[in-house]
Amino acid sequence: FIAAKFEEVDVPLAESLVYITDNAYTIRDIFALECEFLAVLSFSVLVPTPAHFLDFLLRANGSDDRQGHLARYVLELALLDMGMLQYEPSRLAAAAVVLSNELLG
């Protein structure tokens, strides 16, 4: 429910969550649990990823669709390497854009 509020255009209603749980929980239960999760996480629920920076950098670079697709693919490959966690997300996005420039001109 929390993630949907950040990522989805159409956030499911609490009533829908009650329905899909076959009334195992009430709306009040759902909101109480949401508050509990947020408290446990100290409200730190938004962590920037390279994808958050990529669209801005692609626009600033004047990249075409091919460069954008390649940069996204490079970032997907970076997800497979734990060593990439040492780099800031903005730097990974910038590196993906630079690499797409080098490979595609």
C-alpha cells in the first residue's frame, strides 16, 4: 500500500484491500499498520536510485530514444553487480549516459 502511493498512478483504495483480504482486516487496521510500518522505518521510505536521475540526465544530454534504451539497459546490468552499490546513484546514471554517448555517438 505504501509502495503503491509512491509508484502507481492509480493507488488502490483501502476498501479494495479490505475486499481482497476477504474482510480479514478493516480500513482502520490497514491505516494503523501503515502507520506502524512508517514508524518502524522512521519514515525513510524514499531511497534514490539511478533511475530517479536518468530521465533528467537524458533530457539534459539531448539523448535520443536509442541512447535512453541503452542507458537503461546499462543500469539494469549494474543491478547484477553488488560492487556497483559503492557508487552514488547519480554517478551510475551519469556513467550510463556517458557510455551510451560513446557507443552510439
